[in-house]
Amino acid sequence: MSVYALFIAVFLACAVEAVEATTIVVAAGATRNWRSALTGAAIAFVVLCVIVAVLGPSIMLLPIWVLRTVVGGLLLIFGLQWITKAILRAAGMKSRHDEAAIYQAKTTEAESAKAERKFGVSDWYAFTLSFKGVLLEGLEVVFIVLTFATNDGHMLVALLAAGLAILIIVAIGVIVRGPLSAMPENTLKFIVAILLTTFGLFWGAEGVGATWPGSDAALLVIAPCVAAFALLLTWVFTVVRRRRTNVAAATHPAAPATPAKKRSWIASFGAFWYDFIIGDDWQIAAGVVVMLCALAAASTWPLAWVIGVVGVAFLIPYSSYRAARS
């Protein structure tokens, strides 16, 4: 993969995550305490830098085929989750990501929380809200940077792209001091989903021994095909949505939400990583594992890459259909 393609992919993906993190920090600062909010964000940033510094060199010591298999599989799971949501949002079957609404929700939540001073921090709530927001969104940035950089050996390029994306979004947040609703986040997520799916399919297949025709040039074909397929599915789900009636909604009202049970910190930690890696639909992850196993079994066949293409062509509409029904 060219350095330019890696830079663009990392930049766009990190920009999306930076928008969400910045919205949380601005909400905490504007309604509570700027110093506490910025302190929480700064400490989370330091933690993320330490994770990159520790994991980056360690991961790069692994054999290239292991890297490509694991990284490709994780990117594919990640990409399929994103592309499923992007298709349904574009088709109107799932609410679009609205930074203004998220900002308002965080603002309301922050205004109702009691003021508390801890460990020298004047507003503990603003601190923790910013810290958690930056850390959780930042972990996705770390994942993206490490997977792209370690697989292609361009750590500095990936770090530069991520740093530039974060710097630009944070600068906009400082100037606006409000929700970044003007950012075309839903469009960016659609593009990033296509890129993650493309690179995940390419690297995953290569990792288990399959050979792509044209080597890296195959990416120039895979990406447009994934984009065209996603747009086709968007049109299909748009048609389905338009043909639906409101009878089902009227006769089957949604059940009231049940309050979430309080978990232990161990259960919460496990639930976070399960949601981070597996996501909303475990069948996507299972399908990716089965597909990679099939590719590995047929790796000596010159057309083994077809198995990956067919697998992705099945998983995208299948996961979208399941998500649309839920």
C-alpha cells in the first residue's frame, strides 16, 4: 500500500474519532469546568501515548503473516460494523450520528451532576467525563494507528496522519466551543468503513496465504467494488424503508427500556473489550473467522481470494439485514 493511501486512511478514521472525543470535552468544559475537563483530556492523551509507545515496537516483532492475519481480521470486523451502520444510516433505517444531539445530551447530563472535588481536581465529574471520552475514542485511534502502521511498516506516517487529524479537529473545537455538527461525520464514517473493510479483506487474505492478483494494485479494485456494493445496498434498504407502512409501529409499540444492572469493574472491563472487538453482532466476528479459516485451507489455490470476496459480499447484506430488523 502506498504511503499516501495509508496517510489518507488513518487521517480520515482518526478525524471521525476526534470529532466525537472533542464534542464530549467541549460539553464538559462549557457546562462544568474547563480546567478540569482539559486536565482529564490531557491525562487520557498521555495514557494513549504510553500505550502506543509500549505496544507499537512489541507488535512489530511478530511475524508478518501473523500481523496480517490478526490485523486483517480485526480491521474487517471493525469495518463491517461501521459499514453496516453507515448503510442503514444513509438509507434512513437508523438514526444518523448527530453531534448536536450528543452535545446536548452530554450537556444536560453534566448540568445535573453534583459538584465534587477529588485528588486536587476542582470538578471531578468534568474530569472523568473528559477522561473517559478521550480514552475510549482514543483507543480506537490507537487501534487504527497500530494496525495500519505495523502492517505496512510506516509508523511515523500513521502517527503524523493521526496527529494532524486530531490537531485540526481540536483546533476547530476550540474555535467553535460547541457541537461539531457542521462536520460531515456520517459521510466520513461511510468512507472510513469502506477503507477498513478493504484493507481488512486484503491483509486478512494475504496473512493466511492467499495471493491477490496484481498484489497491492488489487486494493485499487477492491475499494471501488466495496463502495459500489455498499451504495447498492443503501439503495435497496432505502426502497424497503419507503415501502414499509407504519402499521407495525402503531400496533407493536416499543417496550419500555429496562434500567441497566450495575456491574463489577471486572465485568465492565470485559464488556468494554467485547463491545470494542466484537461489537453489536457477534455473527460478524464469527463469519470473519470462518472466512479466514476457509481462505487458509484453500490458500494454495490461485483463486483462493475469491472466498474472501464472496464472504464479504455475504456478510455486509446479512449483517445489515439483521441490524435493520433489530
